[in-house]
Amino acid sequence: MDLRGKKLLLLGGVQPTCQIIEEAHKMGVKVYVTDYLENSPAKKIADKSFMISTTDVDAVVELCKNEKIDGVFTGYTDSMLPYCQKICKKLNLPFWGDERNIDICIDKEKFKIACEKAGVPVVPWKKVNLKNYKEKIQDLSFPVVIKPVDSSGSRGVFKCYNKDEYEKFCEMAFEFSKKKELLIEKLMDMNSEISVYYMIYNGKTFLSEMGDRYVHAVNEESAPVGQGMTCPSRHLQEWQKQMESKIENFFVQNNMKNGFVFFQGFYENGNFYIHEVGYRLCGGFAYKYVEKFSGYNQIQEMIRFSLTGEMNISQLEKSNPLFYSNAFTLTLVLKAGKVKTIIGVEEISELSPIIEFCQLRFEGDSITTEGATTRVFAYILCDIKNRKDLTNLINEVKTKIKVLDEDGNNMLTEILYPEKVQLFYE
């Protein structure tokens, strides 16, 4: 179907959503953006923008009627999903999820219960609230991770190694929870993280990508920050053997028939343990690897669905997580401060292994320590043929990329050591 001239309303205009606008423009789609911020990055490249809060459902519905909007879309934020679903329902426009399965994928407790019901193994956990968190300490085995049931982006997540610190970290985590409820999870090996990506259309499941994540603990208490990811995962075949039928059962039980879904978890001692889900696009631009190695664009298919209720099944059937080369993402993360000077981006972007330098933070931006994902400076997407390519690339980045604060101090956190990376194709 020719989508040229169709109008897509995007809820929220944060920097990553600029990618959605660029993909929509390639399809000839007009993109409108609304949120309550005057200078949202996406508004600068949208065809039209509005100062209407995305949480004001009735006002957004009226906007859509007045502008004759053909589809409503949101990208990378869990909190936007319920509003987008309600707006689409009122306008009788396509949306990939329903009220129940969106809630399951946002509320961490409901997600774990749904996983257990479907036979999907999860990281061992317990739930506490303001009334009982002190007495529940007797039921815990340390170390643990403390996280709000209803937060995302690693906000309010703390590692706790003993009973003496437990109450302090719980009180800090409660500040990030509207429900004032926390999950207490077993602290897993942070060097065993995996991410898995699916497309679903009319109930048919397509495993499109699986990667091994590399993270760095900035300090002992906070959630680690990402350093990179390699695809295919070294555990891909084991995932397909152990987990594919369980994940498909999860989709069926929760009426998840369409959309983009990603899972995060751990692989330890021959077993998988899931701890996060996203029923939305993921923020690491992984879709660009699927486009390069499998030949179709996942964001464009999601845009197509939002405008028509359909995807191109022949495109989705190209999904093959066993890429023919190593897809490698190098993640650059910033310390807190205000960015004054950035050096080396253009030079690094021209290196042959690089598919794209996806920059999210710019000169003049202020960085806080609230949440790991908000501190990402850039994702460097690469096609790595061998270990020599990997080592050379990382060393070039360490030498040439500079992000300095107002006092001339380096703002980049530790960059991934090439020796730490295990490639699928060595």
C-alpha cells in the first residue's frame, strides 16, 4: 500500500524518536509530534508540531480529528503506551496492544507472574511495599537488586549486598515508584546479560535478533550502564531450543498478536532467566542490524501497522537472527555534568566497520545520574569481521572521541575493553 501523504502523530519528541521520523519520511509519510515541551528534538524535524501533553487523551483525540490523522505512534517510553492505546481506541485506529497486555509489560510484578504462568523462567524475586518492606528482610538472601515495580530506564534501581544497606536502598527506590511497591530480585552475574527481539504479526512470531550485552558497574550500588552488545548471541541456538516455545506461549496467553517485543535476561549455568520486557521499540537502534543483515526495516513495518493495521508478511519472513557477520554496538555513556565540547564524531563515523554513529547527546546538554539510558551519549553500530577489526575500532574511539564538561573534564565513563568481548564469528 502506498503510504505517501498519510499523517502519523508521534507522541513524545525525545531524541531517539527522530529515527522514527526519518524512517516515516522515507515512506512519504507526514509526521506530526506532540508533547508539552517547546524544544523537543523531534519537533525540529517534524512536519508539524503541537504543545499538547501526550497524557491529555481527550485533547490529543480532538487534535487527531482536526488534523485528520491516519495513525498514532509512540516509540521508546513505557509510560506513553497506555495513553497511545487509549487514544487509538477512541479513534478506532490500529494499535499493537490492548489495555491488559500493555499493563503486563509495564508492571514488573504482573510481568513476572505472566511469565511464570506461561513457563518462562524469571530471575527469582519477591515483592515488598511501604508497609512490609522492613519485616520482609527476614525472607531475603543477599545480595539482591531493588527496583520499583513501575519504573523503566534503570531509574530507582539499586544493588544491595547486605542487610545493613537494605532499608536505605528501599527508601531511595520508593521515590521512583508511584505504587510504592518494589521488587527484590536475586543479583545475577552482570556479565551474562542477553537481549532478544521479536516481531509479531497476526499471531505469528518472528525471532529477529539476539545479542550478548556488556555492562559496566559505575559503582557498587547503582544499576550498571551499558557498554556494548554483540549479535548473534553465543547462546542463540540454546535459546531457540529452550525458550522459543515458552515465549510463543507467553504471547498467546497474553493476547499479544502484533508488534515489536524485546526481552532482557541472563544466561547462567545453562539456563535463561528473564527480568525485563518491552512491548515497544528498543532504544539501542537494533533495528538497523535487522535491516542490514535480514533486509527489512522493523520501524517502517510498525509505522505501516499504525497507519493501516497491516504489516508486510513477506518482509517479516526474512527474519534470521543468525546474522552472517558480527553486529557490534559500542555504547558510550556520560557522567553527570553539562556537555561543553564534543570532538571526533565525524572522524570516527567515517571508519569502515561503522554502519552508523547514533548520537543522542549534544553540546549544551545537561546530564544527570537519574537512569542509565538517559546518560547514553551515542550508540556506535558496527559490522565486525574479526577480532582485529574490533580491537582497532575500540582503540580508535578511545583515542579520538572526547566529550568535555565546562571545566574541561572528561565526561565519558569507562569504554568497553575489547578483551572482554566474545564474538560469535571469531
